[in-house]
Amino acid sequence: MKDKILLGKRSVIETINDELKNMCSIEHSRHISFGNFQTNMISALIAYSFFPKKPALKYKVVNTNQITLF
């Protein structure tokens, strides 16, 4: 059931990935060192956190008293 819900939210996930890639300058490049890669990734995520509007997934877990057998 979780997979079906997330599959329906794929467009939101793709939008977030697109914003990170294009607006925050995360791109597939070959970094010389792992530290350089980490610095690039962390700086892009910090820049993304300052965006005024961010897409989000609204996901609620419904607890039932049913027993699952798998």
C-alpha cells in the first residue's frame, strides 16, 4: 500500500529532484575527493532549505487493529 501511495506522489519527488539539480547546482560531475563531493552536496541542501516554497508529500499512517499475515 505504501508503494502505491508513493507511486502516486512521483511527480512531487521528481519536482524536488529537478529543483535540486537545476536551482541548487547539484549535477553529476566527477569530484576529485570525497570531501569535495560532501561539501557540494551539503551546500546545495542548505541552499534548498532557504527556498520559500518547497513541494511536500502529505503522508498519513492509518493504524488499524487488523492482524497482517505476511
